Amino acid sequence: MLQSRSSYPPQQGAITPSLASSSEKSIPTSLTPSNVRAPVASTRKVTIYDRNLNRRAPELSFAAFAFLFNEIVQYSQKNVKGIQEMETKLSEYGYHVGQRILELIVIREIKNAKRETRVLGLLQFINTSIWKSAFGKPADALEKSKDQEDEYMIIDNDPIVNKFISVPKEMSQLNCAAFQAGIVEAVMDGCQFPARVTAHSVPTDLFPLKTVFLVKLDPIVIERERYMR
Amino acid sequence: MSRTPRQIGEEVWKTRVEKVNAELVTLTYGSVVAQLCKDFGNDYIQVNEQLDKMGYNIGIRLIEDFLARSNTSRCRTFKDAAEIVSKVGFKIFLNITPTVGNWSQDNKQFSLIFDENPLADFVELPDDGKAINELWYSNILCGVLRGALEMVQTQVEAQFVSDVLRGHETTEMRVTLIRILEDEMPVGDD
């Protein structure tokens, strides 16, 4: 069968040595209009872009998320050598999610949508809207660090991702809420407030899973804030 | 007293299940698949296998959760099992009830036809020509079924045969019963 599904520009490696070993015949196709593969989306009757974004988000069981997250943690453990790397990996997963969650939530909030330009406004937006729609409850507190001008802290007494994770003693510095930290980081980057977000556990008697998300803003943001004051 | 699997599923979903935002799960699963594709260098066959393995690990634990929540009795036939899986199992975890159909002659194979798949909401496969032919996006579900059923002494093989993401009409998973496993006593245990 003629391989009519080649990618558009040749430099994307459409006819590469690895493809030649595949079972389909890799007959080089010329990039004339008749041979360029039509995107699959146009042949389907309903594309994903036609679906309504504004319907109230459906719900799934928490167990589904918990199992999936556990698998993520297990899979990440295989390829990393240390706690730092593991937190970075989890943060990457969270980043991927956060980029998309930001878009979704901003679109849905079209009535109250006001693009946040101040740090405090943005952090409050994260605390309430993002936390509420993604994790089901607003974050518990927002604090500004006294010593450092560029550090803020979001406090969550019971991050949902950590609910079914137990960390062995030798890895007690690992906090899987790095996933949530990744989400926050992506949201901040998406709103043009570059920052680094990390998760730290501060267990208390009442809330053994209490986590502080330390938000360290980029110097660019601090300068901008100073300028706007 | 709820009798039919459908009623059991509805009841458990309404009362005994903690809910979470579906989009969080969808996006998390999406980031898993994306990361796997990156890790394996777009070798989608390997991604499928890895998703299946991950699903297997999930399935062997998920069955406990399922039995604890649903409190169903033992299934007498493979047909019963199929009904319970689709009406109660999927309902409890993903709030969907795929239809069971296409039973084979010897009643050892059936299809689960998904009319909606929350894992694949708003997903498009990458445009590189390979993914559309090789990647089964929701392959983790096959692993979950395989793992869960193996823990209840039923060895099955589950594979997707069609997927809306690939341009087909429906998303369909084919489940085949390989054999019923016998409980093996550990050596030296009388």
C-alpha cells in the first residue's frame, strides 16, 4: 500500500533509515498538493475543536487519579538517580498539566477574567481558582517571606496528590507534591511571571501532610513590580 | 436491593466514591503518554507496551479497591464478569459504562465499545504519520483489565482494535479469555 501519509517538510525525517525498516513500503512521495497528507482531523466528522469547553467539568473517581499518579511515581523512580532528579521529573509532569489547566480555567472564567498583572493578584488567582477547580478546594494560605523579597509561600494542608503516597525513611526529603508545584510553575510561566516553585513538607500534628509551595520569582518580575509601584 | 450490575454501579458511584476533577486526570494521563513518547523516542510500539505494563501494575491494586467498594459476589461465568467489568468496574473509576458486545461463538471473547473515553478528551495524536498507525492512546486500560482479572483467577488478553483518535468510528477493546487460573498452594504448605 502506498505510504501516503508522509509528513510535510522533508526535514522532519519522513523518509529516514528507520522508516525503511518498517513493514510499510517507504516509497518516496513527491510533495505535490495531491500527495500531501491531509490532516486526519479534516477527515473526521467532529474534531476536538468543535467540542464545547464550557460545560461543567465532569468528575472521575479520585482512585483513578491516585492509581495513575502512583504509577507515575513508580515509573520515575526507575530512571532517576536522586531525590532532586525525581522531584524535577515529577515537576515536569506537573508543568505539562499546568500549561493546559491554565488555558482551560481562564477560558471558563470569561466573566470575571481579568489578566493578572500584579504578583499578589496572580497568586490569589492561583490560590482560589486553580486550586479549587483542579484540586477541589482553595489553598489554605498565602504568605510572603519576610527575609526575601522574591519569595512567596502557598500553603496546602492536605495536597491531594500525596494522599496515597507513603515515602520511605531514606527518601524522606522527597515530596511528591512536586507534581503540584509543577502545575503552579506552569501557571506562573503562562501568566508571564517566571518563577521556580518547589514543594516542601512541613508536617504538623494536625496536618501530617502539610506542604508549603515555595514560589521564587525571577528577578525580572521583581523589577517589574518595583516599576509598577 | 440493587441487583443489576448497572444499578450497583450507579449506587456505588453516587455514594462511595470520592470525586476529583476529570480534567486533572485527563491532563495527567496526557502528560504520561507524552513523556513516554519522549523517553522512547517516538517508538510507539514500546510506548504501547509500557502503558500496558503500567496498567497491569495499576490493575493488580485496583481490583482490591473495586472489591472493597462494590461488594459484588463471585462471577459464575465469563459473561457475568464482562457485565460486572463494564457496568460496575468502569463506572466506579471512570464514570463510563462501555457496552459489551460482539461475543464470539465459544463465549470466550467479547468487545467493550466505548462511546466516551475520559482519558482521551481533547486529545489529538501527533501528526508524524507513525502515531496514527501505531499508538493505542488508552492502552493503559488494557493493562488494567489484564491485571485486575488476573488477580481474580481469570487470565485474559486485552487489546484495542479501533480508536476514535485514530480516525475510526468507535473505540473498541477486544478481551479474550485465555484460561481460568487455579489457585496454587505454595510449596511445602500442607
